[in-house]
Amino acid sequence: MFSFHARHAALALAGLLLASGFLLMRESAGTLADAGQPSPAPAIQVDVATIRYQAITDWHEYSGRLEAVDRVEIRPLVSGTLTQVHFKDGALVRRGDPLFTIDPRPYQAAVDEAQAQLTAATAKAAYTGADLARGQRLLAGNAIARRDFEEKRNAAREAAARVQAARAALQSARLDLEHTRIVAPISGRVSKAEATEGNVVGLGGARPLTTMVSVSQLYASFEVDEQTFLQMNGAAAAGAGAAVPVSMGLANEQGYPRRGRLAFLDNSLDPRTGTIRVRALFDNPDGLLRPGLYARVRLDAGAPHEAVLLQEKAIGTDQAKRFVMVVDDANKAAYREVTLGAGREGWRVVRSGLAAGDRVVVNGLQRIRPGDTVAPKPVSADDGALAAGGAISLPGSAPDGQHQS
């Protein structure tokens, strides 16, 4: 009897222990399940700019060379021996400054001789004129034959013609004497002297004595493709170059700091290359511009138009696609594919995919994914998406900035 009750008590205790263990396992499982639930991720802070439209002007870039507005070859107009060179090679000279002197003595002698011949011719003309006057008085009194009178009149006319010839010879001799002193025909920079003192120079020489170029203004000469020519505004195409601003930078300059104007547009396109010759005029106040220098030229190619500008750092690359992250009203990041246009100094034109009022992530693009909750921090439009304001210039190139010219 005792053993029966002991066995019954042992079974009851075992059942109680099993129930307690089952309850403990359920509580432990519930605790583990609660521990496995992810906690809400904190919002990622990003810089956000609101898109606005900006007036821009498309432009095209070209390579060209500088050309002098005036270029003169200095050649002698008389023959003789060089007695003086009045300039230093490469110096700046003004118009009228002496450059070379040719020995003037033979030409001074020619002037003196021509002067003497003019004096003699003048005296002869005076004598024949007085003789003609006497002949007219005698002819009126029938005291001279008509033939003699005609001879006197003919002699007077010949003497007057000799005076004119002597005067012309004197003027020519004086011009030759003047040409022995060679002066600068323009203001500008002179090259090196190709002939020095003591050399005999003359007409028809193969080389000039030197060359001169103007320096106050220079041309930038370049070729414009047909598409750009057709895009240019009507004033430029018609030849009114002042309507088209042009900018230029040298090889060692950043950007296009020099401003000029379109000065020449050729009258026809070259059918072999499909281009037209263009020259822009630039002032040279610092004297750094020299003919032959390489020039980077930027030509405005149309009227201002509205566009969206975005900094490169706000644009991501997804294989062949370009995209941005926009933030919706619920502060959720969303993927937005965009089509890009021209670029300049870290800015790109967004041709499609964005509209005014869109909020674009401009800083922190690498930290977020589509669908993430973000904490947008508004920034100035200039930090990412350009705000409305004055018109600016951007390259008028194909999408993704691949310029065709």
C-alpha cells in the first residue's frame, strides 16, 4: 500500500516538473522572438536642395590661333647702303618712329640736280614767255611774219612743259630721298632686323628688312561647324558680330577670362570641311597676346533658355544610366533617372527627369538607398541645384557633354 502511494507521488512530481519545464521553454522562446524583431533604423541625415529653373545660354568651344589685326613687311623703296638701324629687335614702336636709314647722299644730290633743272626750266619759260609777248605786239602792227610768231608761241609752250617735267622730277627725287629714312607705318611690335648696318639693300629683295604687327588688338581665328552656324542668332548670321559675345582663354589661363566680340564671319562655308571661317576681336591691354598663340574660344550659340542645373556630386552612375535621389513628402529616398546635357566647372544641365520643386539629395548620396528614411537638411541652391537668377553660359554640346564640334 505504501509503495503504491509512493509511486503515485513520484509520477505526480515528474508531471509537475515537465509542466514547469514546458512553461520555461515557452517563456524563453517568446523572449528570443522579441529579441529577433529589428528596431526601426534611424533616419539618415542628408543635404537636400530644391530644384529651380535657371536661364542659361548654350555655348560651343573651339580651338584657334591669334592673328595680328595689322601685319606689315618693311621693305626698302630705294637702293643703297644701310647706315643706321634705329630699333632693338622685338621692341615696341610707334607709328612714324624711324626704323632704318639708307645712305641719303646720292639721293640728296639727285634732289639738288632736279632743283637746278627746275630753275633752268623756269628761267627758260620766263624768257620764251616774254619773247611771245613781244611777238604778239609786232604781229598786231604787221611787223613780224606769222610764221615767226608761231615759232615763238611754240617755244613758250615747250618751255612751260619743261617746267612741269622738271617740277615732277624734283618731286620724285625728294620722294626717293624721303624713302632713305624708313619709318614705322603702324604702331606695334617690330621683329628682328634682317639686315644690319653696312649691307646694301634694294628693291625686289627676297626678304623684308623686318616685319611689324599691331598689338593693341588681335584676332582669334577659328572654324565654326555648320550646325553651330545655323544655331547662331540671326544678327550674327547676318554679319552683325557685335550681337554675339565671345570669350577666350590662353593655354595657361583658367576658364575664359578675356571678353571680345565677333568681328568677321566669312561669306561662305567650305564644302570640303563643312565649316565657316570666323574671327573674333580682343583687346590686348596687358600686352600678353601675340600672333600665333593657341587660343581656346567660347562662342555663345543661342538665346537664353530655362534649364535645371545640378552639381556633379549629386548625380550617380548606374551602369549606362545617370540618376539622382529625390526626397518625397514622407522623407523617403526615391531613385530618379535623369538625362544630362552640357557641363561646366562641376555643374551639369539636367535635360529630363527633374522638375521645379523636386528635392534632390546633393550630399550623402552614397549613404542611402531607395526607400530609406532620411532626415533632409535644406541647403542653399548654389550648393547643389542652381537657383533662378541672371543668365549664365554653358557649353552647347550633345547630351552627357559630348561636344560635336
